[in-house]
Amino acid sequence: MGWVEWGVVVLRVLLVFVLLLGATIINVWAERKIVADMQSRIGPKRAGPWGILQTVADGLKLFFKESVTPRKVELGAYLLAPFLAVIPAFLIFMVIPFGAPFMIGDTEIALQGADLNAGLLFILAMSSMAVYAVVLAGWSSGSKYPLIGGVRATAQAISYEAAMGLAMVAVVMFTATQGPGGTLSLSEIVARQDGTWLGFIPQWNVFPQIVAFVIFMIAIVAETNRAPFDLVEAEQEIVGGFHTEYSGMRFAMFFLAEYINIFSMSALAATLFLGGWNGPTWEGTVPAFVSAILPTVWFLLKTYFIVFIFFWIRATLPRLRYDQLMSIGWKRLIPAALAWIVLSAISIGVRQFGLPWS
């Protein structure tokens, strides 16, 4: 690649990095405000207008706070675990398109870190890699409570990642009927959701794949260890979970990874089911600049709709017991996802080839 191509790659990476850090600051503040409002509290109000700088103040506090290392830790794994949490969280968003491609001269620039033809497999691989961070953090801390949190995280991730992957399979199967063959590229999945049914219904996967969408939403809430599935960090039972023995910036990296994952998984749900950046651009009726940024605006609105659901669930539902959590994963979601795949395959087969006796 030439210097121009390398420059475009670097700019994409920096743009994704800045977007995720900015989204994390906004998400932490928004969660505090939204949950406080739902519970008739005020929430942060002192640092900055409406408390918007409270997240920045917390980050600075953690950055300058001393990181205490317990004596009996497995030092290598203990220091590696926070990085294994943050890096996959960033990489997941790298393959998600967050705007329409545009032209600069004869070069098409995609608003996407990298357009992989196996993008969905890459996301599954990175989400699996993040589990190692939790397991290693719990095991290497040399304490019983973090170890329990790490073991819980392993079982929970296996349960709900299976359901999440099966929900993706149904989407991939349906997407194959919307174009020339199947695809695992997220940009292609978004492109095949362009247009409408009956002239007014958006051609989004959420309508024909509503069951897969519900399964996917439940699975990503559990995958990100959010309430009511936050048994990994059940402070009433195991003090603080897998990161009990972490402090300072090392703890902040786990905190950062959780909120990046919330945003990334919400963006993935918007991409797979809600049409991604597809939406009206009103070309010719609004200034060209406004029309160019509208796809990114639609993408962010859809993503933050899903993020709001995360916050709403946290403010509403109590934490499950661990046996209930595992029962939902293995006895409800996985069988439901398998049954939906079978029904989707039958429906797609009838649409493509007709009834066997006709």
C-alpha cells in the first residue's frame, strides 16, 4: 500500500478509538442520569454542566490512584488480564460500519475500521477472547472470591455466546436470500437491508427475524455481564467479582472494557437487525453536508436506542439467581434459537423452491 492508503488506515483506527472513548464517557454519565431519573434521584450534578464531567473526574482519579499488587498473585497473568479485556472490546467495533462510504477523488472511503469478509466470525472470536481476561483475572488474583467470579464468567459466557451465535446464524441465512449468496461481511449485511417492503416498511432484518432479535438482545445483556445477569460481579455474594484485587488504572481498564462492550454490542445489534446506517438522507432537499452525515446519525440513534434498553433493564429488573441464569441460557435460549433456525430454514426453502408437493 502507498502512503495515502496507510494514512486512511491510521485515520480509521484513530476515529474508532476516539469514537469509543467519547461514547464511553457519554454512556457512563447517561446511565447515571437515566437510572437516577427512573429511581427519583438526581444523579451527578457537580462536575461540569449537568454533571457531564463526572466521568472524566472519575477517570482522572483512577489514573492517579496507586495500583496495589497483592503478594500472592500470578504476576504475568494478573498484569495481562486488563489488556485482554480492553483490546478485544476495541477490535469488535473495528469491523462495524458506522456510516455510508463516500468518495474522495477516485477512492472510496468506508466509515469502518476494516471490512472483513468474515466479520461476524471475527466478532465471535474477539468476544470469546475477552472471556480469558475475566478468567485470568479471577484465577491470578490468588483469592477465592475473584476465582468464583471468574468461574461464573466462564460458564455464563459459554451459555449465552452459544445463543448469540445461533441468533446470528438465522440472520445470515435470511440475508443470503436478499442478495447473491450468503455473506458474513457486516457492510454487505447492511447494504442488503436497504429499501422497503410494501413501499413504507424498512427492509430491516428485525421484522422477519424478530425472534432472533429477542434472543440476541438477551444474550448480549448476559455477554456484557449486565444486570440482571451480573452474577460475575455480585458484590453481595463475592465482594466485587473477578476484579476484587484490582485497583487504580488496572481496575479502570475492566470498567472501560465493559462500557465499550455495551456500545459495541448495541452497534452490532443495530447493524444486524435495524439496518445499520440505512435511513432517509433526503438528498436534494437538504444541504449536501447534512445528507452525507445523516447515515452516521441514523446509526448512532439506533445504537443508543439499544444502549438505553441496557440502562432501562438495569433500573428495572432484580438480579437473577445463578441457577436461573444458567437455566435461561441452556433450557430456554439455546433450544429457542435452534428451533428458530429450523423454522427459518423451512420458510426460506419454501420461498426459494416452493412446496414439495406443488
